[in-house]
Amino acid sequence: MQKNYNPLIGLIIDDDFAKKHDPPYPNPVFLSYETPLRISVILNYFERMNLFRNERIKKLSPRTIEEDILHLAHSQYHIDTIKRLTNFGGGILSEDVFIAPDTYSIAKKAVGGVIEAMVSVLENKVKQAFALVRPPGHHAFREEASGLCIFNNIATAIFYLREKEQYKKRIAIIDIDDHYGDGLARYFYEDPSVLYFSIHEFDFLEGDVGFISDIGAGDGRGTSINFPIPMYTTDEDFLAFFDVITPILNDFNPDLIVVPAGFDMYFADPVGNILLTSKSYYEFTKRLLQLAKQICDGKIVFSLEGGYNLIGLPICCYAIISALLDEKFSSHPYEELDFSGRSKIREITKIKKSLIKTLRPFWDSL
Ligand SMILES: [Zn+2]
């Protein structure tokens, strides 16, 4: 490790995320997947693996924020809707969003968690951070909640940096959730200072967004990038997207990398149809960290998005931390499945070539 390199990794933790915003629906109803258990299983697993005894791990608490911060990314109408429905005792806001009697405060706290993660990294309190927050955020829009997301945690935190911390440097978002982060992408669609890259499962049912040809607009053309992958992609082919993102990150030269860390590409996830094991999250992080060290002094912020298999979720989160710690990691025995003969490399190579052709006018090193 180089001299003066801050070795600390921040984990944003708060008990409320493991208790509140509890869906009152029976499993396996879709709305029941986004449960406080997601956080408690992660924390229990970290405890069991003695992670909190590691001197490089630093627990951090979400920053307390007021409603004015939510205004940076959301309309008064949207904030009031969440507040009122919370005060009424909750209910179903749309087919894929529920509100519980304590949702408003915890959704606000999730934003405060991501703000704390970003500020701690930029102030060099820690070198990387992982915000273990929920509800997730990357489907939330300025005017509405969507896809289990209430407020857009990452977008709000970036606007916080811009408006409250006068931080104007370039930020790259690498979204690895199974789904296209439609809300998050929208905020920065015309903003050349924030690059949004998403690798996601191509959704044939709602396949009207997140295409290769969706590249941003106005000054932001070329800084919105989609790498859609087919169903049943495995560990073997997943990391092929580094062939696209590596030269682009080198060209873009961000000061900070943010990862909306969804784990619903996990093979046993009840929502996604990709076949990753924890090995992919480990290898992904190792490669990204190596790049980040060359480009932005290793500064990366991870923020929990989706991922609903309660056995796999903690293992995958642990895989990310192990890679950041530069420790060895071996897959869980439960993941030793034979996916050979499932290769999607032909489709993925086609997607890669087509994406490179689309983006070449915007990036010199492609
Ligand atoms: Zn997702």
C-alpha cells in the first residue's frame, strides 16, 4: 500500500434501516421483498465474519438532514405525498411502491446515509464507503416514487455536494443493479459532469428505456451509457463490460466513483434473471478499485439498491468489502452450481461492439 493512502473503509449503518419501513404484505408478494430483514441479515453476517473487529472498518452514522435537502432533487408535491401517506399510517402508493407508518423519516435517513458516505470519502475520513441504507433510490424521480424507491438517495446526495459543499468535480456512476436506474439516469441525462453507466438485464416486457442508443441529451450526449445484458448471463461473461467502461473512465477522469450496488443479478434472486454468484461482486470490486486507484485516488462510494435473496445478499456485500480490504474471498458452498454451457458471450460481444460503435464519436480512447 502506498504511503499516506487512507486505509479506512466506512460503513454507513443505522438500526432503523433494519427495523423500519416494514412491508405489511405476505412473502412472496413483490412488495414484501424490500424488507428490514435485508439489512439485519447483512449486519448479522458481518458480525459473524468479525468484520467490525477489522481495524480498517469504520462505522459511520447517516447525516441528519432536513426537508430542504430533499428539495434539491424532489418536488414539494412528491415530498408531501410521502409525508401525508406516512402520517395516514401508510398504504400502497402504486403497484410497486408501499408506504409504512414510518416511511418518511427512514427514507430521509437513507438520503442522509448516502450524503455521509460521499462527504466522508471526499473529506478523506475514509477512502471508500458503503451506505447500507434502504429503501433503495435509483428508480425514484423528481416527481414520483417508483420501483420500491421513495427518494433518489444518490441523486440527492450529488446535488447536496454541488449545492452545499461547492463540489463541482466530475462524478462517474457505475450502476450494477439488475434494473436500469431510470430515475437516476434522468437527473443527469443532460449533465456532462456526471457520467451514468448502467449494466442491466434487458427487460423485454418494459424494454422502452435503457437501450444502447439511449446516450443522453444536449451537453450530456455520450455520458449516459447502457450495457443491457441477456437473461441467464453468468459470472463467466459478466465482466466483459470493463472493455467499454475502462477506456471511458480513463477519458472522463472522474474525481469520485459512485456504485448503485444492487444485488438482484444474483442467481437466486427472486426478481432478477441473471446468474451471478458472489464471485462476480468480488471481481467487479477488485477491478473497479484498481481503476479507481489510477484515476481518482481510490475514492469509491457504494450505496445499496436492490437485491432480495436474503441468503445471497449478505455474502455479496461481504464480497465487496473483502475486495476493498484486499483480502481473499471464496464463494459460499451454496453457490457452487454448474452453469457451464450457459455462455452468453456471443450476445454480449455483439452488444459490446454495437455500444462501442455508438459511443466512439464521444470518447477518444474507444
Ligand atoms: Zn433492481
